[in-house]
Amino acid sequence: MPRSILFFSLIFFVLGLVPVAQDSAKGDSGFAGSETCKDCHEVYYNKFIKSVHGKKAIPGSPMNKEGCESCHGPGAQHIEKGGGRGVAIFVFNKKESSTTRDSKCLACHENMRGVENWNLSKHKSFLVTCDNCHSIHSAVPGKNYLKAQEPDLCFGCHRNIRAKFNKQSHHPIKEELVGRQALKCSSCHNPMGTFDVKAMLKADSVNDLCYECHAEKRGPYAFEHPPVPENCLICHEAHGSNHSRLLTRKAPLLCESCHDTVGGRHNTDPYTNLHSFLGTATSGKNRFFGRSCLNCHGNIHGSSLSEFFVR
Ligand code: HEC
Ligand code: HEC
Ligand code: HEC
Ligand code: HEC
Ligand code: HEC
Ligand code: HEC
Ligand code: HEC
Ligand code: HEC
Ligand code: HEC
Ligand code: HEC
């Protein structure tokens, strides 16, 4: 191509761009600016500028992007038409698919702290949306724009878990702990997803999670009790249980689900109708040792002194 033609085509190309640039400066992008929204939605505006998203000082905040329109999309037409419900503005309701609603938040949050694993989240795969749990304009007081405080937020959809936490032995999510904060569901789960696709646990495995707060159970022990390093949930419930210490069953039944101690160094069979402790073979009294096993095998999670966990 001769040089002169290249030169002129460049000139025409550049000249052609000028009117386009002027148009967008006039607001053809469709964005009107938050100040304009304020005219008719003052309450929303006032709350917005006081919240994290409304802070100029936070880089990447909606305030530093398109303000209200970062989430609601361009609003110029909405205003031209005098505003109104469903008029040329994005609304977070059932008419919009969960993916579309989430995409408004993910435009910024996709790779931000806490939300990186949304694509692996059970909530995402069951079409639970960001705005099911977060409310930008009517959040409860506190951090994170929550629709309700934990655990009530979660109990709203997970009633069976509420029942667990009402059992006699449970992880303390409501009680005041001396000198410490009560646990939250999100102490153990990240509702926005983690690498644990099953239960969104905030650790690589069940045991790693438990060790974060019960470090002494990790050992190392010279004598390990094999089910302990394998999975704490072999013997414990995560949320609540009617047996003390969150146990799945009570001793000795728990122990005897694995140990057949008949013929071992001591017979630990529960007393039954056939072998009663006192009285006749049919009295049915004194079925069990009660705490039995644990009176002697006190270091059930492992020991460095006794291969039988008695010390
Ligand atoms: C001229 C006044 C006016 C302006 C300016 C205005 N709106 Fe509205 N908007 C309305 C009215 C009126 C409604 C209907 C409210 C109602 O029925 O409660 C509305 C409703 C909405 C709704 C809810 C729509 C629905 O279907 O439920 C959203 C979201 C909204 N506006 C966002 C914005 C945003 C963002 C801006 C700034 C870009 C803006 N509005 C500017 C008047 C206005
Ligand atoms: C224009 C970008 C942008 C959009 C869109 C956006 N956010 Fe944010 N959001 C931010 C930034 C930036 C922060 C501050 C992060 C920080 O300080 O670590 C933030 C903080 C938050 C926080 C933490 C608030 C706190 O109290 O610490 C939550 C929760 C949140 N956003 C939820 C949402 C939800 C839900 C949506 C969609 C409805 C959304 N965000 C849309 C940029 C955005
Ligand atoms: C099932 C409920 C639920 C869903 C769905 C949900 N969140 Fe959250 N989100 C929470 C809770 C609860 C917290 C507070 C966790 C805490 O206190 O540590 C939170 C915290 C956050 C934070 C702050 C994280 C931090 O580490 O500071 C951001 C940002 C956030 N959510 C954004 C989103 C976005 C974006 C979506 C959708 C893609 C979403 N959330 C979906 C419940 C949810
Ligand atoms: C971070 C995203 C985000 C920003 C920024 C935002 N909104 Fe919203 N807006 C939402 C979500 C999500 C809803 C759905 C209800 C809720 O979560 O509180 C909503 C709902 C609304 C509604 C409709 C309430 C209804 O009747 O259903 C209006 C009106 C509104 N926003 C106006 C505004 C105005 C005005 C601004 C700026 C001052 C603004 N929003 C900024 C996310 C946002
Ligand atoms: C809007 C309803 C809703 C809310 C609110 C909600 N969830 Fe969920 N959650 C679901 C649905 C639906 C599923 C997938 C189906 C199921 O397992 O029940 C799910 C699944 C889960 C799972 C995985 C369950 C499994 O079977 O593996 C966990 C863990 C979980 N949610 C924790 C939470 C926590 C923690 C909160 C509160 C921060 C919460 N959820 C709030 C609806 C909700
Ligand atoms: C001490 C840590 C911890 C706390 C606190 C906790 N969970 Fe869990 N949760 C777990 C573990 C561990 C599992 C089981 C994971 C597995 O089986 O791999 C689990 C499983 C789940 C499941 C799926 C399996 C089931 O039992 O249905 C749901 C749903 C759930 N949790 C919701 C909640 C909710 C809601 C809260 C708050 C009320 C909460 N969790 C508090 C540790 C915890
Ligand atoms: C975020 C911290 C945390 C995590 C993670 C955690 N726990 Fe706990 N756990 C506690 C607290 C706090 C208590 C209350 C007792 C106390 O004050 O030490 C407790 C108590 C217990 C108890 C005794 C309950 C009773 O009735 O006395 C058992 C058993 C237990 N946890 C097992 C587990 C198991 C198994 C896991 C892993 C699935 C786990 N914990 C994960 C904080 C945690
Ligand atoms: C073989 C069954 C079994 C396994 C597996 C097991 N535990 Fe236990 N755990 C028990 C029994 C039994 C008790 C009650 C001890 C007592 O009452 O003296 C208990 C009590 C506890 C207690 C409360 C009392 C204390 O010793 O602090 C915590 C916390 C605990 N276990 C955490 C864990 C953790 C964390 C794991 C996994 C690393 C785990 N357990 C695995 C059987 C087990
Ligand atoms: C899930 C199965 C399981 C449960 C439940 C269980 N254990 Fe074990 N236990 C084992 C295994 C496997 C060994 C290792 C056996 C071996 O090395 O020969 C072991 C070893 C022992 C040992 C060391 C003796 C030996 O033969 O090495 C004692 C003592 C013991 N368990 C007591 C208990 C008590 C008490 C309970 C109830 C609190 C209990 N166990 C619950 C599986 C279990
Ligand atoms: C009165 C104390 C005591 C009670 C109660 C007790 N044990 Fe033992 N157990 C021991 C001692 C001590 C040893 C080691 C034996 C030895 O050194 O010869 C032992 C050894 C064991 C062993 C390993 C040897 C074998 O027999 O296989 C197992 C398994 C065991 N106990 C399980 C249990 C279970 C399960 C219970 C409850 C049903 C229980 N023990 C109750 C003191 C007790």
C-alpha cells in the first residue's frame, strides 16, 4: 500500500472517532449519575453514601464507578420517562434470572476476598442468589449488608439445622462464652463457597477445620486412635446431639460399634437380659456400664503414655 494512502486512511479513521467521543461525553452511555437519582430516591441515596459501597476512599467501590448505576444499570431512560416501577431500570426480583442478578455483584466481587469460590458453591448450584442473603438498602445493623443476623439468616432456609442446635449438646452459636465470641455458622462455613464442594467448609478437610479450634486433638501422639485422625465425625456430630460432648452415640455403644471386646483382656459386653448384673437373668437391670469405657480409657483421642489410652 502506498504511504500516502495509509496516511489518509489514518487521518479519516481518527477524524471518524471524534464525533463518537463527543457523544459519550454528552451522556449517550445512558448513565445519569447518582446525584440525579437522589432527586427522587433520597432515602436510598442517603443510606448508600454512608455505606461501604458509597465510600469514595475505597478503591473500586460503586461510588468510584457508576454509583447507583453500578448495580441498577444505566438509568437515563428511566429518568427521561419520569421513573416508575419496572421502567427502564434493572431490578433485583424474580423476573431476572439468578445468574443475571448475581452477575451485577460479581462484576466487582468475582475475585474479591470471600467470594473467589462462588462457582463451586452449593448455593450457586441451587440458584440461591447474593440478594437472598444480602440487602444493599435494608440490611440489619453491622457489617456485610446482611438481610438478617446469623444464625437466623441461615435458619430461615435450614430448619433441620436449627433443630440440631436445640439439642442438649451443641456447638455454642447463641450462648455468651466467657471472654470469647460465640461461634457463627460462618465460623465453619463460607456461604459463598470454598474448595469443599460438599459443605463449603472453611478448611481442606473436616479434621483440619476441627483442629483450628481444638488444636490439642491433633497430637502428635505416640499411640494414635485410628478413627481420630481419620475423621472426627465418626464419633461426633458437627452441630448438635442429644448425647453429651456432641457424640453420635453414647459409650459404651459407640465403642462397641467397632470393638468386640468379648474374649479380649476384659469382657466389656453390656449386661443384658441373659447376663444380668444382679438378680435374675430376666430382670433386665443394669444394662450398661454408663460412662464405663471412658472412666479408664480417658485419653480417647490418643496418648503418648499408654497404647490403651488409659493415661
Ligand atoms: C424523576 C424521578 C426519578 C428519578 C430521577 C429516578 N427515579 Fe427511580 N423511580 C422513580 C419512581 C417514581 C419509581 C417508582 C417507585 C415506586 O413505585 O415506589 C422508581 C423506581 C425505581 C426502582 C425500582 C423499580 C421497580 O420496578 O421496582 C429502581 C431500582 C430505581 N427507581 C432506580 C433509580 C436509579 C438508579 C436512578 C438514578 C439513575 C433513579 N431511579 C432515578 C422515579 C425516579
Ligand atoms: C462497582 C463494584 C461493586 C459492585 C457492583 C458491588 N460491590 Fe460490594 N463491594 C465493593 C467494594 C470495593 C467493597 C469493599 C471491599 C473491601 O473493603 O474489602 C465491597 C464490599 C461489599 C461487602 C462487604 C461490606 C462490609 O460491610 O464490609 C459486601 C457484603 C458486598 N460488597 C456485597 C455486594 C453485593 C451483594 C453486591 C451486588 C448486589 C455488590 N456488593 C456489588 C464493590 C462492589
Ligand atoms: C447463603 C447466604 C449468602 C449468599 C447466597 C451470599 N452471601 Fe455473601 N455473605 C454471607 C454472610 C453470612 C457473610 C458474612 C460472613 C462473616 O461474617 O464472616 C457474607 C459476607 C460477604 C462478603 C464479605 C466477605 C469478607 O470476607 O469480608 C462479601 C463481599 C459478600 N458476602 C458478597 C457476596 C456476593 C457477591 C454474593 C453472590 C455472588 C454473596 N455474597 C452470596 C451470606 C451469603
Ligand atoms: C451494590 C449494588 C447496589 C447499589 C450500588 C445500589 N443498589 Fe439499589 N438495589 C440493589 C439491590 C440488590 C436491590 C434489591 C433490594 C435490596 O437488596 O435491598 C435494590 C433495590 C433498589 C430499589 C427498589 C426497592 C424495591 O422497591 O424493590 C430502589 C428504588 C433502589 N435500589 C435505588 C437505588 C439508588 C437510588 C441507588 C443509589 C443511591 C442504589 N439503589 C444503589 C443493589 C444496589
Ligand atoms: C435462601 C435460602 C438459603 C439461605 C438463606 C441459606 N441457605 Fe444454605 N442452602 C440453601 C439451599 C437451597 C441449599 C442446597 C440444598 C440443600 O442442601 O439443602 C443450601 C446448601 C447449604 C449447605 C450445603 C448442604 C449440603 O447438603 O451439603 C450448607 C453448608 C449451607 N447451605 C450453609 C448455609 C449457611 C451457613 C447459611 C447462612 C449464612 C445458609 N446456608 C443460608 C438455601 C439457603
Ligand atoms: C463447628 C463448626 C460448624 C458450625 C459452627 C456449623 N457447621 Fe454446619 N457443618 C459442619 C461440618 C463439619 C459439616 C459436615 C461436613 C461433612 O459432612 O463433610 C456441616 C454440615 C452442614 C450442612 C450439610 C449437612 C447437614 O447436616 O445437613 C448444612 C446445611 C450446615 N452444616 C449448615 C450450618 C448452619 C446453618 C450453621 C449455623 C446455624 C452451621 N452449619 C454451623 C460444621 C459446622
Ligand atoms: C471456630 C471454632 C471451632 C471449630 C472450628 C470447632 N469447634 Fe468444637 N467447640 C468450639 C467451642 C467454642 C466449644 C465450646 C466449648 C469450649 O468452651 O471450649 C466447642 C466444643 C466442642 C465439643 C464439646 C461439646 C460439649 O458438649 O462439651 C466437641 C465434642 C467439639 N467441640 C467437637 C468439634 C468437632 C468434631 C469439630 C470439627 C467438626 C469442631 N469441634 C470444630 C469451637 C470450635
Ligand atoms: C473414637 C471416637 C472419637 C473420635 C474419632 C473423636 N472423638 Fe472427640 N470425644 C470422644 C469421646 C468419647 C469424648 C468424651 C470424652 C469424655 O467425656 O471424657 C470426646 C470428647 C471430645 C471433646 C470435648 C472434651 C475434650 O476432651 O476436650 C472435644 C473438643 C473433642 N472430643 C474433639 C474431637 C476432635 C477435634 C476430633 C477429631 C480430631 C475427635 N474429637 C474425634 C470420642 C471421639
Ligand atoms: C470407628 C471405629 C472405632 C470406634 C468407634 C472406637 N474405636 Fe477404639 N480403635 C479402633 C481401631 C481401628 C483401633 C486400632 C486397633 C489396632 O491397632 O489393633 C482402636 C484401638 C483402641 C484401643 C487400643 C487397644 C488396641 O487394641 O490397640 C483402645 C483401648 C480403644 N480403641 C478404645 C476405644 C474406646 C473406649 C472407644 C469408645 C469411646 C473406641 N475405642 C471407639 C476403632 C474404633
Ligand atoms: C476398669 C477400667 C476399664 C474399663 C471400664 C474398660 N477398660 Fe478397656 N482396658 C483397660 C485396661 C487397663 C486395658 C489394658 C489391658 C492390659 O494392660 O492388659 C484395657 C484394654 C482394652 C482394649 C485392648 C485390649 C482388648 O481387650 O482388645 C480395648 C479394645 C478396650 N480396653 C476397650 C474397652 C471398651 C470398649 C470399654 C467399654 C465398654 C472398656 N475397654 C472399658 C481398662 C478398662
